[in-house]
Amino acid sequence: MKEKYCIFHVQGGLGKHIASTAVAKCIKNNFPERKLIVVGVYTDVFLNLPFIDRVYQLGNTSYFYQTYVENKDSLIFHNEPYFTTDHIHKRLPLIQTWCKM
């Protein structure tokens, strides 16, 4: 059976990485059959979270494309929640805006 992945890419500061743990859980809840792979700067934030299968330091991703993307069943989550209409107009809190994406 072919492995299925969700790849969650996080950029920004420590606070954004901490907030993104809730988003990672939302992704895993929506796609429980897929392995959740996280790429970010502050990787320690994601260690030992039971819903995350693998964590990669941004810039230290040798063979990442071949392992998780090329000819694979992968969903990519690389969004910027700060620039959405819901966040700018303060319709939703950051995490809800991000999960909605």
C-alpha cells in the first residue's frame, strides 16, 4: 500500500510555531490516515507530539522531495494565515483562520 502524507510547512517566529501545533493537530484530525510531516525552523516545538510523525529543520531536508513528494500521495500545507481576509478583518482568531485554510 502506498504511503500517504500531509506535509505542513511553517515559517515565522517561535510564537507562530507554537500556534501551528494546534493547526498540525487539525490537519491530522482531518486526514488521520496520512502521516503528518512538519518542516519548520523551531523544530523542538513539535517533538514528542503524538499526532506528528516526522519533523524536519528548514534547510536540512536532504532527499525530502524524493522521500515525500515525488510519485507520492502527498498533500502540501504551506499557507500564510496573516494575509487572509478573515484574519485582517479580525473575523476569526489566527488558529481558526489557519485551520480553515
